[in-house]
Amino acid sequence: MKRSLMEILCCPVCKGDLTLRVDAEDEKEILEGSLHCGACNVDYPITGGIPNLLPPATR
């Protein structure tokens, strides 16, 4: 996932802001980590550079 996507990403449930946590990245993108919605208190994982923004009930 490119860091520049943070400007346009929002929580798919409440449309709130997401906070990024990076566990692994290379010079081009974030490879592992998570996106956290403080309003919903939900984490969306980033695995292999791909954020999983499916709501928790549908994962």
C-alpha cells in the first residue's frame, strides 16, 4: 500500500479517519501493518501490501 493512499482512505463503516501502523515497509510501499478506526475501534490489516478494508462482519 502506498503511503499517499492515506489521504483518500476512510473507514468503510463510519467514514471516519484511519490511523496507520506500519510493521514492515520497503522503499516503495507499506507491506505489513494495519489501519485503525478510532471511532469504530476496528483494525483493518495490511498484508502483502494490500489493505483489507472489508467490514469485520464480512471478513
